[in-house]
Amino acid sequence: MRLLHADGQTVHVAYCTNVHPGEDLDTIIGQLDRFALPVRHHLGADLLGLGLWLSAPVARGLADDPRQTDRLRAALDERGLEVVTLNGFPYRGFQDEVVKHRVYHPDWTEPARLAYTTDLTEVLARLLPDDAARGSISTLPLGWRHPWFGDRQVLAAEQLDRLADHLHALRDRTGREIRVGLEPEPGCVIETTTELVDRMVGWDEDVLGVCLDLCHLAVGFEDAAVAVPRLSAAGRRVVKAQVSAALHVEHPGDDATRQSLAAFDEDRFLHQTRAPGAGEHAPLRARDDLGDALGGARPLDPCPGGTERPWRVHFHVPLDHAPEPPLAATTGDLRHSLEVLVGGDAALTDHLEVETYTWTVVPEGVRPTDDAALAASIAGELAWLRDTLIDLGLKESA
């Protein structure tokens, strides 16, 4: 979908296909008919955006054979689909039985990460619609936080410098502008927007920016009204925003609440958990996974200093399906973040991507039972976002 901001910018809205497990081109094209086309029909839209996820082997195959990329482009065009953004965070196997920490490998110290990302840039340059102003790719925020020594930071910086050189050369060669955004995530080397600004000093501001995942922002108890100006002041563009909500736990010490929360502790994905510290300026208290917070070797104290404090959990909650009380979602924070990004006089990003990859692991009763139900669920989220953006003053594109 495309919406028009009052400043004249076209804002592209997509859903991320990392919710689907396919890792070969024929399967990916087949998923356009199984999921993307039904989603577009549910919405009654002439055009639907996809935040395409391509595993490393697929990206390499497409980059090596532009004819196959053109085949994919034709399949998209035939179905009224467009791609202006790619998710370059998961390398491969994102819907495997167990993902957890594997999603952070290879990290930005490893040549494989640079090769994967440059492959994606080549593919996106051929997939971009002719009238798209630019393309965007999200990537991991350097790597998981440990081990991460000074030499690893140097290696990562060198590789990102090479990526920036490649992006400039690609623009000169093809005329297509593509920006890559590092995506701050709890537990990673770059967990917050403050850390991103500190880590990226001196890096190319023209082509290297930030992918702002609004679930991650909420888990870190960051306010977009503070975070986004901080990024702008440092010269870091929000090249894309992932529209996602986190799990909010107002009373983590309550037995009934903890029983409800246990339904979200599952084996596939990592669900980092954060809570305010005991003092006003104390750092956040952290556990790497929800199970650790609930009852691991070092469970997270719900009442430090005798005062109960809320938890935020990195679990991408469907935008239009708030969990049953006593749990909640950070949907209010999400709407506030969207207002900061696109509700003002200027759109601070023009790529919005719904990224609820957790449909296969949400509690039963919400979890789609077949392809048709999943397509309807994805369409429901996109309808929620469309209506929210219209309420913020954007208009549907003719």
C-alpha cells in the first residue's frame, strides 16, 4: 500500500515475509499466491508492499543470475505487489524449530554478513519499482553483545565502510539509491538509539542509517519523541520503521499474570525481557529470555526495592490482537511512535513494515490454523496500520 503524507512524500507500507519459511525461489514465488495476493484482496488494495526476506543462498543465487531476479520482479508485478525494502537481519532458517541466538550469526565481523548484504543490495536495485525514490535494507546491530571486544568493533566498522562504498558505487552504476539501517535490539551490541549514535560515529551518514523497530523501542522503555530527534541530531536517518508491538506486563509479581505470561515462553525465538531499575535513573534490569525472567537461575525480581515495576517482553504481538488481560501490548506506545515518525509536518521515514513474524508461536486461539487464516490475520494488521495512518493525517494514494 502507498499513502500520501501532507508534505508530498509517498509512504510505502508493507508486511514482512519473514513470517513464511520458504528458502528457495520457487517457494517464495508460490507464497505470493498463497499469502500476499489473498492479503491484497482482503484489503481491497490495488497495490500491496512486501518487506521481502530472502535467505543468504537465495540472495546469492539472485545476485549471480539477474534473469532470476527479473523473474521474481515479473511475478510481483503480475500480482500487484511491490518491494521497496528487504529484511536483511536473519541470514537463513528463521522459521526453524529453534532459532534463538542463531539469528545473530554471522555478525558484522564476519565476511559472510557483508557478502549477504551486498547480494541483497544488488537484488533490491532490480526489484525496486521504477517510481520508487529509494530502497531500504534492515540489518542486525553489529551482533550479540558478548563476546564483543574492541577488535570486533574495528572489524565491523571496516566491513560497514566497505558496504557504504558498495552502496555509492551501486547508485552510480544503476541510478538506484539504497540505504541500510542497523536495527537496535535488546541484548545486542547496539541495544538502544543512544548506543547506535555512539557506535556509529564517523560512519557514512548518507547510506548507513537506522531501522527503528517499534517493538524494540518499547522493550527498551524508549520514547520516540526523544529517540527520533536524537537520531536526527546525529545525522542518522530512519531508513525504515518496523511497525510492531511488544508484550507489556504491568504486574509481573501477580500469580495469574505469570501463568498467562508463561504461554508466551516458547522454544523458537528469543524473548528478551526488560524492566526499570529500582531508582529513577537506574539502568534497566535485563534477562535474555522470558523463561530466564520467570524462573531461570536468576529470575527477574518483579519488585526491586519493594516496589513492583512493569516488564516489557520482546514478543511481536499482532497489532490488532491485544493479549487477554492481565497482559497487554504496547500498542499505545506504537501509535505514539508513528505520530512522531509520520504524524508531523514532515514524514521522517517513508518505509513502514509490519513485522509480526510470531504468528506461528502466539498462544492458541490467536494462532492461525491454515494459510487462509494467516493471510486474513496479516491483512487485519495492515488494515489497522492503514486506518491509524489515515487518522494521523495521511491519505490513501490514488
